[in-house]
Amino acid sequence: MTGRRHQRTFFSRLLTRRGRAGALGTGALMACASLTAGCGVIPGATGGSQDATITVMTWAPEDTNATNKPGMPAFARAYARYVNAHGGLNGHKLTVLTCNDNNDSLAAAKCARRAVKENVVAVIGSYSQHADSFFPVLEGAGIPYIGGYGITNTEFTSPLSYPVNGGQPALLAGLGSALAAGCGPVTLIRPDTIAGDQLPVLLNSGLTAGGHGPATDQRAAEDATEYDSQSERALEQSTGDPDAKGCVVPALGDRTGTFMDSFRRAREDYPEVRTGTVLGSVDQSTIDATGGASSPYEGSYISGWYPVATDARWDPMKKVIKEQAFSDNSIDPADAGVQTTWIAYTVFKQVIEAIGDAEVTADSVTQVLDDGLKVTTGGLTPTLRWQFQDKLASVGLPRLVNADVTLQVVRQGRLVSARKGFVDTTKTLQDADTG
């Protein structure tokens, strides 16, 4: 993060919420006037904390040709209905604004500007690849970003970011560690994007920790309709060691399934090559749709941030879904995005309780978090607590406070735990060159 951005964040915290709104001026308000398209709101009272309503926002891409996360804003809306039906958050009515970032930098910036215009106190449980577009807007207004999906490096560097998981860094490092012992040559298939450029280093940190050589880095378009040539090349690259099975690691988000369609056809001549990937690219519904026990994922290691979806610790989240969104097919309790949104709102609930009877503003939310609030999530993560410089500050990830991952494996068509408990990837990431 640049020194200028640190300055902007520092001064924004010195201002009152009203002072910042005045500083933004009418020009910023006019820029937000046309932002209602693609955005939604839970019906209810509007306004600030003076009328006992708290306004927040959740955004994610929907209906695009790349990765989509419609379950995240859909779950946020269901959560608002649920808490409002049960007395609100510490007596406050919760209003959730939602916005479609369209996997587009301009749209992501528009979502952030609408958050400023609507005087939201936090952006919660959201997904966007365009941190360079939305973070400066949020930082300029002092709005905290709680529980992002972890897809960008800025989520682990911005002093106004409060991540609940280890993002792509932890997932790839954990997967690399799991694959190191059982794989011959490893090939990574990843998006040809700025976010994708970070993935080889992270996977290699885990492979290196396990005594394995680096993976072959193969770029691919994240919105392709087929990956025949990439599959053939990956299979050829993964058969260089006759004494060990090669492994192919697709990390293409929503397009991982498209890659696996191509991979299944090409794999007939390479039966010994295995796959491994990260949760978010694959879930149980993906495995079912690709053949269950005969799926190309059979035997694959999959790293995730949280316990498997059948774990009883998810029951409170499932209760929300059952009560308020039972017929909403966009909300999958096994989806890592939905799970992240649930944990992010769990954090926010405890923040509001810690604020107590004081006014709920972006400043008061940030102050409680920065003062060292310890947040528990029912065992879905370790206790979360954010400090300006945490254990991974030395490798450029000062806000990464939860480096734990779970390792899962596909056995007889079911996604089950590969080993008990969490694996801490802190040491692996400390040894990685993420600069």
C-alpha cells in the first residue's frame, strides 16, 4: 500500500462521519445517482443509527462470464430478514444493501461509491477481484471491509480490511503442502489475471515446504468455454516422472468445472494423473454433477478454510437459510462464499454488541475492531483478532490473522475431511516470497 493511501486512511479517521460526508461534496453524490441498477436493498427504515437502523452493504459478481458469487448477497439479505425477525442486532434494525460488481473495475468502484452515499457503516462478506478500484473509495470514507473473500492481496494489507480467512495465500500454501508428498510433477492451471499472478508463488511455498520442486505455471483465460489444449498440455507436463503420479491443479474459480470437462476427455490416455484444487473452485455439487464416485475429482485433495459442510458447527447458518431462504437456490450452504458471508456477519454482530449503547458508525465499528476485539465463530475459525501488524507482516500480509486451512479429499464421490482439525500455514507463508 502506498504512503499516500496510509495518509488518506489516517486523516479519514480523524474526521467525524458528518465531516467526511461534507468533504465528499455534491460531486460525489451526483456520481452515485445512477447506481441503483444492479443493486438491491432489504425493505425497511433508512437512515443512520439515530433511528436505530444500521445500514451495511454486501457485494459480489452475478450473471457474468467469469466467477459468480450470487449466494453471498442473497445470504446477506436472508440474514437481515432473520435478525430483524428476532429483535435485530443489539436492538438495531439491520438494512443490507447489495450490489453486483459484475467482475468489472468500474462497477466495483460504483458499488463502493454507493456505500459512501448510503452512509453504510461497513461492507461485509463480499467478493471482488478489483481491490484497486473499491478500496481507495472505502478508505477515503473510513468504511471498514469485514470478511472479504480473500481473493486479492489488498485484503491482507489495508488497515480497513478485517479478513476472516487466509484467502488464496493460505489455500494454495496448504494444498501445496498436501500434494508435496504424493505427487510427481505438478502443473498449475490458473487465470491469466493480476489476481492469478499470485497463485504460483503461493502453491510453490507449500510444495517447497514439503520438499517438492515448483509447479509448472500454465495460464488460461478465466472466461473460456473449453480448455482442450490446456488439458492436453497439463497432462503431458505432469507425466515427466515415471515413479510418481503427476498432479494437475486447476484454480480457475467458476471455470474449474469447464476445465474438468476438457480434462476428463483428455485424461483417458493418462489414467495415473491426479488432481487437486481449492474449495471455491469445487464443492460437493460440482463433484455430483461430474460423476460422483466416477468424477475426475475422485481421490483429489481439496484445501478449504472451514470445516466440511456437514459439520454441526454450520447448523446456526443453516437455520437462517431454512427460516428465511429455503427456496432460494442461489444459497448453497456448502459454498465457501456463503460460508464466508455468514462468518463475516457473525463478526459484525459481536462488534455491534461491543459498541453497546453508543452510536453505530463506520468510525465506531473500526475503533472496536482496532481496539483488539476477540471474535469467536463457534469453532469455524480460530478466535479472530486484528492488529495493525500481525504475524505475516514480514511477508507483506499484515492483516492475515487466520492462516488455518482444512484438508479435504474426495472419497467414493463424497467430500470428506482428509485429516482432523486445521492446518496452520503461517510458517509456510512466512517462508514464501509473496512480494
